[in-house]
Amino acid sequence: MATKLGFEYQIIRSKRKSVAIHLRNGQVEVRAPKKIDPKWLEQFVESKADWINTQLAQQLKNRSEQYRLADGETITFLGRKLQLQLRIASRNKVYIEAGRLCIEGRIEQSDKALKLFHSWLKEQARSYMMPRTEAYAARLGVEESLQQIRFRKTRSKWGHCSSKGIIQFNELIMLAPPEVVEYLMIHEVCHLVHMNHSREYWKLVESHCRHYKKTKTWLTENGHRFWFDTVEQEKPYLNLVPVG
């Protein structure tokens, strides 16, 4: 639907009892009950126009700041700046050499280079983070509670600790500075002691990571850069308004 609000939006009606606004990839989607009054719905969207425009501008800014997996571009690895060098070759190989991150293989298509990169990054994350995470667990005396360490590029989380003692990390965290990676490992290991975000939990985190607030803020403000021309890290805005 075209509007004078500075953006267009699509209305999706279904058997729901509330109105929700979702923003993703620069698109505005309004989800509403089937029988809702169109005039009321229009006024509702208008009342949220300033917020929507602000969020759309922020998403656009975030996308412009994302790393690009292209020859000559610059990314970071454990906080170190590296220039990307993509080469077509008969064998797949990813390595760091003389300030460059070289990706070689049958990479005529960009998605193939991206798969090679993520496979390499996951290997680096395993070798770097697994022994350190196990060491933190031993330091806290919860090594027996740590059952498994996994790596997965998830949509919205940098790390997760389950009640079964399984810790999962997003391998993209390896693009952050070492102190940020350290904070994430400590954050998840501390959940083996406190499966919550209580005051006691944060005291435990601080006792092992004195500057956790600074590193946590850094990740919030800069983490979107690591997603390589995707918008998977963008969380849809959900503004629930009961109707009827």
C-alpha cells in the first residue's frame, strides 16, 4: 500500500486477534485480524510512522556497513584487519597470508566463496574457542556440566547454553576483537552455573570479565557488520495491539 508516510506497507490479514508490525529487509508488513476496520488500521500505522521511519533508516545504515565478501574488500578476523583476495583455482583453500585472507577454489559464483569462507571460519572457531571454553568451565568448576560445544550461524544469537549443558556459538563472532570473543565464552559458561540473567549471574560474569559491559555494548553496536550482505541479524519489530 502506497502512503505519504515515507514508506509503503503491506497488510496481511489472518485469523489473529492482534495487530503487529514487522520490519525486515526494508519492507514493512502489517499483520492484522481479518475483520479489523481499515480506517482504524490506517490510523494505527500512522501513529507508528516516526518509529517505522527511524527503524528503516537504521536497517539501511546497518546494511551499508556490512562486510562484503568481494576481492579487495577489508574484513576483520579476531579484530585484525585483512584484505580479501579471491582467486579461481582447481582446489579449495582458505588461508591468511601477508595481511590478506585468501579464498581460492571454484568460486565463479559468490555463494560458493561464501560457503568456503564459512566452512573455514567454523574450523577456526572450533580450534580457538573450544579449548578456551573448556578452560573457563574448569575454572568455574563446571567442566562436568559442559556436555558439548557446537558452532552454528544462527539468525539472532551469538551464543546459547542449554539446560543439558550444550553450548552453541555463532562462528561469525570470530570476526570480533579477542576480548569480545572472550566475553561471549564467559557469558555462556556462566550459564552452566546460573541458567538465567539474574544479579548473581552478572556478578559471576563480571568476576571473570571485568569489562563485560563495554564488550557487550561493542557487540550490540557492531555485530551487524559481520553478516555479509544479508539481513539475517535484523529482528522484526513486533508491536502487539489487542483487538476486540
